Amino acid sequence: MIETTDLSVETILPSVFVVRGVKAMIDSDLAKLYGVPTKRLNEQVKRNIGRFPEDFMFQLTQDEYKTLRSQNATSSWGGRRVMPYAFTEQGIAMLSGVLKSDTAIQVNVAIMRTFVQMRKLLTETDDLRMSIESMRYEYDEKFEFVFQALYSFKNKLISFTRHFRGLFQCARQSCTVSYR
């Protein structure tokens, strides 16, 4: 049996990727967490394939695999003969029933906590975005008022400058005319 690693959110989170628009984990990363060889994990999945519909587990294409490998420079996904499988949150939940061990249960609990933490962070990010959007709207209105006041002031200044220039030219012409 392979030794399992730290099961903290910080350890699991880097193994979660967005593939085909869903958050998923790769079979080799899951096998490492479960402390089993990737081959054994995939064998158990194939024996219980009815538990893993396409929205729970899918095989990556070569392009998806290359993209994930380029995003994860420290990956140990090595030279695989078969493209890896990606497991969604629901597929990962099914794995503990297939692997049937205390370790699998502990790992699943840790992974589910990681997905919950991710959702919480996304919600907080959305809340922050909405708050910023609200402030932007509020300040846009205030800045609009300031810009209108500045525009009005600029127009008055231009009008005053034209008037003053006209008076200055008139006075200069008067002076010029009187001295000739």
C-alpha cells in the first residue's frame, strides 16, 4: 500500500482542476491521496462502472491532458499509456464506496471539505464582486455630479475668459486709438 499524504485543504486544493466546465480531480492524484496505485483505483471503478456516469467521471482527451500538465508544472503524471480519468465531486463521493476502506472514507471526507471550502470562497468572491459593483455604481453617480460641476465651472471660466479677453482687447484698442 502507498503511504497517504497530508489531507488538509491546502494539500488537496492544488489537485482540483476545472475541466469541461466542472471541478474535477485526476485519477492519479486521487490514488495518491487514497494510498492505492492508480491501476487499482481504475480497476475498482471499472468493476463498478454503473456508479460512474459521464457526469461523475470521464476520460480526458489528449488536448485536455496536455493543458492540465502545462498548468501543473510539478506534476508526476509521467508517461501514461492511457489518458487519465477525471472525477467530478460526485464521482469522488462514489469512490469511497468502491474502495471500501477506512482510508478511503477519511480521504473522501477531506476532499468533500475541500470542495465545500472552494464553494465558500467562490461565494465570498461573488459577494465581494457585488459589493464592489455596488460601490462603483454609487461612486459613479457621485463622480458624475462632480464632473458636471467641473464641466459647468469650465464653461463659466471659458465664458469669463472670452469676456475678459474682449474687454482687454477693447481697452487696448482704446489706448492705441487715443495715442495715434
